[in-house]
Amino acid sequence: MSDDNIIYKWDSNSTTATKFLELDKFATDLDWLHMAKGIYDLFAIGFVDGSFKLITKLSKIDKVVSEAHQGAVSSS
């Protein structure tokens, strides 16, 4: 994830990268929620505008929360 708003998926065996998802705004945080909901893995992506998205490992948007925070979503 970088300033070009593209997330790449890396293959650790071949060290090649493929485009996973192109975002519509600047992301500030990405967290992997392993086996969320007991069905599939999710990625939580936070944005500069305080919103976040939950995205499946197949790059399908599962949920969008537009007004989650007043300011950028970040973690430490």
C-alpha cells in the first residue's frame, strides 16, 4: 500500500507482485483480520477522511463505514 492508492499482493515463493486492489482515496492503515467471521479472511483499510473498508482476500468490498472517525484512521 502506498501513495499511488494501489495495494499489491506479493508471492513469497517467486517474489512477484500482482495488483490486489486500487483504492479511491488515500489509505493510512491496513490490518489483516485472519479468519474473520469464521468464513474468510478480511482486510481492514483505514483512510485519511476517517472512513474504513472491510475487504475480502478476493478483493471484494464487504463493508464500508463512511463516518467512523473525525480524522485519519491510524494504528501503532
